[in-house]
Amino acid sequence: MRKKSFLLIQKMSVIATFIFLLLLSPGILHAQQVIKLYPGAIPSAKSSDLTESDTDVTTGMFREVITPTLEMFAPEKDKATGAAVVICPGGGYSVLVYEGEGVTTAREFANNGVTAFVLKYRLPRDATMENKTIGPLQDAQQAIKVVRENADKWGIDKDKIGIMGFSAGGHLASTAATHFEEALIPNENNTSLRPDFQILIYPVISMQDSLTHGGSRNNLLGGAPPQELTDEYSNELQVAPNSPPAYITHAGDDELVVVDNSIDYYESLQHHKVPAELHLYPRGGHGFVLAEPTGEWMAPIFKWMTNSEWMGN
């Protein structure tokens, strides 16, 4: 009887230890929640037969987004810096590379004390929205609004909320960083929609023929957009002195989104005296971060954020 009691106690001890270790795992420590982006009606949305789908569980890509969301990854309290970032995955405005560019990046931010939000934004579709050109930007503006209005509750400094984007998500992020004066969403409290900083990874910046990624432009603006619309969404032309400081990185041998997108945007920021840091690599191609350890390619970002006092000193 004593032996059975001892074995039972020993087994319970092992189970308790397993549960304790499970609770200490990074996936548990970085508590995450999925937040519906709009509490009510989604602006400019219209009913459609399209359904939201996760197209590939291996790569974690979404092809259709009907209900936009924010997935929050929070750091441990003793690591939290007060900074936050909204992440816009890329995919040519055709899909969202949600896991590889969004979730993986968000976890690394949380590991370094930054609260990260992966934005599952609506992809521009005539079938699902009244004006597909502004649909993704509405979601980016709403994301900044939601994070800023909930900053106190989530332990975030409302003056340290940035936006980040990859490829076409970089176009969305830079659009949010240059088109914040006009609210395209309901904003009764006049909450600032200006990101405090922008982080752009091999971004599509321009819609001009000589620079743009054709697929991204066709999906967002249509096959033959008028020049006025092309210029409006060519963000190198939309920089102003109050545009947020920027960190930009790109590979020189990128054949999908030419590196001049980043160079022209950096030059425009410089001409308007907006602080900017540009990292160019000779090789890597498009999507180079997907082949590198997250901690390595993000290390310069954390250095920039610390030096810029977004993460504190």
C-alpha cells in the first residue's frame, strides 16, 4: 500500500512538473489573443460568395480575408518596453504570408519586449468591397486606432506605436505612414492615426511603371489606373515633414520588387528631413528574411529602435 501511495505521489509530482514547464514555454509566456478589428460593420465591405480560407497550413498563407483581425503577442511584464508595432505581412495584395512574415516576426518582437500585433488585413477585391483601393488602408488605420485607444489597458506607450510591412505589406505600411491625415474609418474620438515609426522590409513603395511590382499595383489599383491615382499611392511622392521615422531594408538583387523602391523612399524622407535608416544587402533576393534566423535579421531593427528611444535606453 505504501509503495502504491509513493508511486502515485511520484506520478503526480511528474505531472505537476510537466505542467509547470509547459506554463513557462514561450508560447504560453507570450500570451496571445485574436481581436476583431471592427466592433461593428466593416467599412466599405459588401456581401460576397467568397469565403475566408487558410490556403496552406504549411506556409500559413491566407488567400481571402473577409473579417480582418489583430493577433496580439505580448511580452513578459518584466521585459515590456512600452513599444508596440502593427505588422502587415506581404503577398502582392493577393495573399498574406501570415505565418512566415507575421507570426514569426511578432514572436521575436515579444521576446524583445515589444507588443506585436499581426494585422490580417482585407485583400483588395471588387467582390468584397465597395472601393478596393482604400480597403487595406482602412484596416491599417483601424489597427493603429485600436492599439492607441487600448494602450493603457495593454501596457503600451501610446506615443510608441509603429507599423511594419513586408513587400506589398510594406506598401500598406508606408501608405499608412504617409496618408494618416485623412481618416478613412469612423474616428469619433479623433484618435491619431499616425504611426510613430515605420519599419519596411523589401517594400513595394511606388505604383509608377518604372518601379512598381505589377501584381501589387494591379490588385490594388486595377489594370490601368489613372495617373492621379497612381501618384497618390506612390508613397515616395507622399512623404511630408511630419512623416514618421523609418527603418528600411532591401536586397540589391531583388528581381521581384526592385531595390529602387527603398532607395527612392529613403531619399524622399531625407529631403523632408525625416530620420531614416537604410540597410541594403548585395544578395538575398526577395523574401530573404524567410531563409534567415529571425533573431539575426531583426537584430539591427532592435538596435535602431533602442537608439531612437522607441524601446527606451
